[in-house]
Amino acid sequence: MVLLKYISFVDSDGVDMNKKILIQIQCLVAVLVIIFTRADFAFAEGEPLQIVASSAILVESQRGQILYEKNPREKLHVSSANKIMTALITLEKMKDQLDTKVTISKNATSVEGATLNLEVGEKYTIEDLVYSVLLDSVNDSAIALAEYVGGDEKGFVELMNKRAKELQMLDTHFTNSTGLYNEQQYTTAYDIALLVRYAITQYSKFQKIFSSKAWPWADNGKVLINSNELFWSYDGVDGGKTGYNDIDRQTAITTATRNGQRIICIVLDSPKDSVYADSIKLLDYGFENYRTGILVSNGETIKSVPVGDEMLELVALADYYYTFPIGENYIKDFDISLRDNLEPPIRKNEILGVAKYTLDDGTVIEVNLYPSSEVYSSMTWFSSLVSKFSEYKDIVILVLILLAIEVFLLLIYIIRFIRKILTKLLSRSKN
């Protein structure tokens, strides 16, 4: 370019050739920049996801398919697991009694850590206490609930560990309802995902509380604010819980939904300045790389089989969903097992087989197969009538009972009519 400064010539069109060459060089440089930039970007996209947290897991909520994991079965002390289990058991045990008031004990007021400074003898509804445990992670409320539901905290902890086993949380052990540190207490990201997924999908009241940003505390003007900051910074967040025993090892549990796809994000033992950054990375990864769609549609024909003298279509009677990486069908194996005696008569409510889909991540989805229509054997009219009676047994019995009553009433009417005529005849004969 220095040389061009001293050389100037004009082409046949009268255009300064120096300018032409400069423009061509600039275009070439721009193309090279784009190529190298895109190459670097593509390389970055191919790199594995990096987060600071010691342990994490990303799970879709409907089937529990794992979309990402980092040391998911590492045993850690996570206070949020205690709070979630305390809330879940309380809601399971109390059900429609959430307006019941709990009297605060001296033991509850003396607990350490985060509290609402409850006073001995005060009374609060179970609902308010559960909200305070999930939104504000307070320990005095957790103790109060444990004592009321379990008789005492020891009894309640037994319920917690029993429920953990029932939910297949095999690497979890609780020693208290609050989550205060105890070296014998532990859980894992995988187990917490099991717990959260069960709670939000099986208990609408838990989901309602878990998704709340705020709650008025006991009608006294105080408002409890959900401690998960992603409610106000990440689109689609519909559930959250945070907590920690050590400020440098924080927990963030977040659920978010976009385009009908709900994801559970568990981040454990992450420094304070990265716990939300880790969560956002994981949620972005899930939404940008996975989709939830229909595997099998309601009424879809899966297989046709010979039954008697005709071919019978086997169909699904519900929509079956699964989550898959964008651009992949994600199905590794497909198998169908049929009932042994596929002989007529066959009715539409019978399960004739099962279609088993095995996904690339090991998830197994079983689809019950039903006949698309009923099949009757070639039988006499009497046999066909018997078959129909058998098919609509309850209705037939009801009709027969009504007919029997009608016949009985008719007989009574006939008998009375005959007696009335006989009486008249005898009366005439005497006269």
C-alpha cells in the first residue's frame, strides 16, 4: 500500500487504478476475517459446555431425560434438598388442611441460620410456613412444620428418609429438616432432580408455591421474596429455589419453560459470582440444542396384524412425547411384543401389545397398542348375540332388571283385572 501511494495510473475508463486495487484488497481482507471468525465460532460451538459448579444436571421435566450432567452422583451437602423435601412431605400429609394453624415451639425459635424470628406461642398457617420454607429458606418455619407433621423433628426426618427411598433417591440421607450442616447428611444433583421433578409434576400446590415470586407473610405487611434471582432475569423461569451452607458453595435450582418444553436445572457448589451464570449456560444449552415433540400420535397406526380373515391395525390411544437433540430422531431401537392369543372376538378397549422405543440416551418409552376396530368371529346369530351381551354386560343386566320389573308389574295388573272380572261375574250369578 505504500508503493501505491507513489504509483498512480488510470485505466481505459478513466478510473484511478489505485482505488480499484485498494477496494479489492479491502474486500479480500473482509472475506478472510469472516472466514476465520466463522471458523473460530464453529470451533467454539463444538467445545464441551464448561461450568464452574462442582456438580450439575439438566433434565427435561416430562420424562426425566438427562440433557447435561457434571458429576451428577457426587455426594454433597445441599440444604435446599432438605427444604424441598420438608415442603413436599408437609403438602402430602396435610393436603386440604393447609389453613390449619401451627403453634411455634421454643425449639423452633432457637434454631440457627436464616429465620423469620418467630416467637414462642405464635400461630401461623401451614400454607404460610411452607411458602416461607421454599421462598425464603427459613429454618424456624421448617422446624415448626417438622414438629407438627412428624410429632417431633426426629420423627419427621424418618419420614424424609423413607420418602427419599420411595423416590429412588439412593444417594441421599437426611438428618434434619432445615438443611443445617451435618457431616452425616448428603445428597446428589441426580437425586435432587428426581425430587424436584416428582414434586412439580405430581403436586399442583407444590408447583404453585415453587413458581411464586413473592408471598405476603401472615397478613402483617411483610412480603417474602423468592431468593432465586433468575425469576427477574431469565425468560421462561417458572420455578426456583436457592440456598447454601457455605457462601462459596451455593445452590441454584431453576425450572424454565419455552415453546412447551420445561427444563429442570440443578447447579450445586458453585461460587456466588457464578451460580447464576452456570444456570443460564445450562438452560441456554438445553433450549438451543433440544426440542420436545411427539414420538407417537394419538390414533397413529404402529403395526398391522392378521386377525381371523382380516388385517387389523394396532394404534396408540394417546400422544407420547420425548425430548431429542435438534436434527436427530434420537431413536436407537424399536421393538413390538404382541399378545399370544390374537383371535376374534377382539374389542377396542383391549391391549393387544406394546411398542417399545429405546432412545439414544437409554430412555425406554412403552406405547400400549389397541385395535383400531372390533373384530368378531364368524359365528351363528345366537353366538353373535351372546358376544354382544358379553360386550355390554352392565347395560344388558340393567335392561333385564327393568324388563323384569315391567313384567312383574304387568302380571300384578293382569291378576287384579282378572280378579275384578271374576268378582263382577260372581256378583251377577248371585243376583
